[in-house]
Amino acid sequence: MLPVLLAALEFRCNNTAYRPIMQALELLGRYREVNGKIRFYTTRVSSSRTAASA
């Protein structure tokens, strides 16, 4: 149910205090297609994301 809801909504915020929440929502969105039985995910961040935050 949550993956379907996250796919339907778009979250945006310019307040830096909420940046960790926005990053968490982005992470949930990236893993919405993953089987729900998986408990651990990779901690690797793509190079394009790393370059964008630098």
C-alpha cells in the first residue's frame, strides 16, 4: 500500500530542516519495487547522486 501511495505523490520542500525527511522519502521511492521480504539494502550511492550533492 505504501509504495503505491508514494508513487502517486510528489514531495517537495525548500526548507533545509526537512532535508533528511525528503532524503528518506527518496530512498523509499527507490526501493518501492523491491520484494517486501528483503530486510537489508545496499548502502551504495550512485555516482551521479554523489556528484550532485558535492
